[in-house]
Amino acid sequence: MTGNPHRLGFTLIELLVVLAIMASLLTLVVPRYFQQTDRAQETVLKHNLVAVREGIDKFFADTGRYPATLQELVDRKYLREVPLDPITNSRDTWVIINPEGNGGVYDIRSGSDATAKDGSRYNSW
């Protein structure tokens, strides 16, 4: 290829410059990505808690008692399914709050001991 004025490919310096630019952009983007996923998990947790609490209230209004289990809410069509706790990534870690003096499901809370972005614990929501 002697005498050909056109070079094929990139030089090592050009590749290093492109990699340096990509690395600096990633240092800005990656932390924001993980903040967004944490915020999304908190939003899903809040929504799931509201949906289950509404189902419990509707069940109580219709039957005059609290459901014995979360599965009863699903069986009686107050919920489509037992929701996922997005913090623990499980349907079995919900903490059931019983009504005073009775069995049943009065309220639920997350089974996670982790701390939310606002400083509160997920299991206190």
C-alpha cells in the first residue's frame, strides 16, 4: 500500500481519546442510574402498600371483618395477586399487622430493615 494517501483504521491515540471521553461520561451517568432504580423501588413499594391497604379496607367494609391472610384478598378478588415487596424482592416477607385482640390482616409493612432515601426505615411505612 505504498503511495496510497488514505489510511485505514484508527491510531492508538484516537482510540484512547474516545475511551477517555466515554469513561468521563459514564462517571456522570452511572450514579444517576442507580439513584433512579432506588427511587423506582421506593415508588413501587408505596404503590403496593396503598393498593393492599385499599383492598383490606374494602374487604372490611364488605364483610365486617379483616382478611385472615393476604391470600384471602386474592382469592376473594380484592387483589389480583399478593404484591411483590420491591425492597426484599419477595412476596413472602411482608410483615402482617394484626388488629387489636383479633387475628387477621389489619395492615402490612415491608420486611426490609433498610433505610429509605429520606432517612426513614422501609418497615415503618
